[in-house]
Amino acid sequence: MANYEVIKIGSTPNILKVFKSFAKDIVIKQTDLKNALSEYSEKVKGHTSGHNISIDTLNSISEEMRNPIMVLQGSKSNPNSVVLLTNLKDTKNDYILLTVSMNRQNGKVNNLTSIYGKKNLSNFLTVNQSRILAVNTEKAEQLYRDIGIQYSKLNTVICYDNSITYSLASVKYPDEKKLEGAEKEMTEKENYCLFTVEIYGEIMNYRDNTTSDINTLMNRYVECESYLPSFTENCIRISEVEFADLEQHEKPMFCAEINVDKNALTVWDNEKIANETLENAINSIKESGTIELSYEDFANKKFVEEMQQADEWADKAITTAGDRQAERENDTIR
């Protein structure tokens, strides 16, 4: 395995979805994993000491993340980071904390950044009570009894039970609203699209986590009067390689190419593709708010050939990017 490659821990658990994580998987860097397994006296690059986590404990991490005792706010410098307090213990019998940086690499992964036992947990929880975001009520009550501090129910945190492992239905929010609204929001987050804009010879690629149909996208384009900074204000700029990788492996709701230079709009998903002049699309949006697109099935030989060529290009681009990254790391090492 190349040094820059990450290791997949598992798929994103429901508890992280509660905090608007739309990434598919949880991964860990090789150096962070090595640091977790190293003896306390060892120093791994980027870390001050090892954490002496056993292999057996490490193998339980993925399952434990699905139903932690509680979730706390992570680093103040990273609002997308959380800390999971688990039932696992290290070789010193300290409860293990997991720090997670969510939606990294333009929303592709959640990064497990550290695995370590927490000394004097009772003092840590007392001092950091305001950082508690969510609790498994039953587990938290048991923990507080075990470590000898009084548990007081917090009416300002999210509460869940053991069903969080497989469902979001029992999650209770401080305002006592049912989870339907949160689940709807998460669904909207997951129903993202990818689009490119080509203008003045420059191609810009974007991921839009708030748009799941072409009419919504083009209505915004018209409302912004084609002004790119406003049109892409809430989108994530991504590279060509990232665009190809998401298109191939994540299967967004749809992809679109807005080619201003060629006056062309192309829209496609997993099964079909449509072409229209950009001028006609804009006029249609102005008149009716929708675009009448004539889709062709990808079974059409012409489109199959085009997509095969695109797939070959994407594979080559991804491989080339990896090779370049490896070369940069080798140069750094030298």
C-alpha cells in the first residue's frame, strides 16, 4: 500500500449523519493508525506519543462507532469535528475516545484522526459538560455510575438509544421534534449533483449538495443572470479527478455540463443523457420554469462508446493523480 493511501474503517454510522455527515465512509491515515497501535513511548510522525491500542480493540472500533456512549464537540478550530466516547478501554483500563473530522476531501470521507484512552474521564466529563452534543441515555447513566459522578439529564442535547445502530427513528432532539425533519434534511444532503461550467476556455467542476434536479439548477442559473460567483456560492469546487471519481463510484442524482463557449447544455445520469442548446434551456426556464429534455438511453451504441471513452479517461486521470501524489511524497522524503 502506498504511503498516501488511507484505510477504510467502515461506512458512516447513523450517529454521524445526525450531525450532517454526508460522506459515505470512515477512513484513517496510515500514520494515525500506526500511532494508535504504537507503544506509549514511541513517537510517530505528527504525534507526540503512541496510544498502545490492541489489535482486538482496534477490530471493534467500527462496530463501537455505530453506538457510542456520547458525542462531544471536537476541535474549536474545526467545526466539523466530533469526539465519540466509546465503551472500549485501552491497556490502562481508560475509556477510549475517537476523534472524527467529518466531510473531508470535499465531502467524500470522514477521517478518524485519533484513537486513544482518556485519563481521569470523570474530570474530563465534568469540565467539558458544555461540549456534550448527544448521548445514549442508558449507556451514559451506566457510565456515570461506574466512574462515580452524578448523571443529570441534559435538556440541551440530542438523545438516542441502542437502535441508533440501524435506525434514526428514535433520535430525540432538544426541541422534541421528531426525526422526520432531520432525515429529510439528510436525504437532501445525499441527493447531490455534479456540474461543470465551461467559459472562456476554462472548465470548472462543482459538487452541489442542495440540488437534486436539473430544473432547480438551471432556475438558479437564470436567477443569477449567469453570474458564476452567485450561481456557485454554496457549491464545492472540485478537481476533474474528483468529479470523475464521484461520477463513477458515488452515483449522484445527475450530472450536467453548462458550456457557455459552445452554447450547449448536457445532462446525464446513470442511465440516460440529453443535449440542448444553452440558449433554448434558458428561454424555457424563463417561460415555464422547466426544461423539456429529450433523453437518450445509454444503451444507444454511440453513447455507450462515448461513456467507455470517458471511463477510460477517468481511470487514467485517477491513476495519474495517485502517481503524482506518490512522486510528491517521495520527493518530500528525499
